[in-house]
Amino acid sequence: MFATIYLPNFYLQAALRHQAEVAAQPVGLIDDQEVKAVIIQLNEAAQEVGVRCGMSPSQGLARSLALVVKTRLRNQEKLLNELLLQFAYTLAPYVEATAPGVCTVQFTDSKNVLRNVEGAVEQLSTSGLTAQAGIAPTPDASLLAAHLAKPVLQIEDTKDFLAPLPIETLALSCSGGL
């Protein structure tokens, strides 16, 4: 059994972690190390005013003058990844840092997995982070379940879970969801 813990909009969460007053406003995140600055992640408020990933900051500001443009904070991202791994290691000793803001845990004993994963997601929430988790028989299915979770989704049969999903579900969107 595998569980994947996923922090949606990871880069944006890292940039806004200690700025709660900004989080309710439309926010777009850029990577200041890229040659051409484009919005790489945005919050729901920014989406609602018409801002999209791939826009330049000036295009985003043309959609809404209230748009707050933030840059990635790599030190914060590193700290959040370490925090995520610490919570994952409370679940089982077999943990993989799968991607930024994503870790996968392998369980050798499936007893109390759902309850323990729900507890880890709740602890991340009390730390000011939005987390989702998926539990499944395979690591890939647990990752997909984590992306679709609200906040935890456990699937027993991967085939039954995948069959009704549209193919578009498998393509990552820039907003951090699937």
C-alpha cells in the first residue's frame, strides 16, 4: 500500500506561507531566474479575475490591477519540503521525495493507514499548509488519487478508480491540480 502526500501550488504556498494577508488577494508567482518572467502558479482569486499561467506579469496586471506578483522563494521551498518529509516519516520508514511538494510513503502494514495519513494531513494543515493525500495499491495511483483528494482519498482497486476518469485528468495543469 502506498500513500502520496501532495502540497498543491507548492511554490506559491512557500512564497505566501508567512503572508496570510496577501493570500486572499489575486496572486501570481513568477520564477525570477527565468529569462522571460511568466506566471508559473496562481491562486484561485487570480484565476477568477482572468489571470492564467504563462502570462507575463504585465498581462496579468492588465486583467486585474489588484494582482500581487510574487517571486519564488527557494529557501522557503526547501524548508517546506523538509517539513513534508518529516511528517511522511512519522507514517513509515519507506519515504521518497517524489517531486517538490510531493512525497510517497510505502506501507508494509496496511493497518490504520487511512487514519494515520488523515492525521498527517491535519497536522500539515495546522502548520498552515494545504495538503492532499492519496492512498492506493500502487505509487502512481496514489499520486493521481492525491491530486483528486479533498483532502484524503483512498482507493482499493486501481482499475475501477481509473476507468471512469477522462484522459484530461492525467495532464497536469499549471494551477497545481489535475
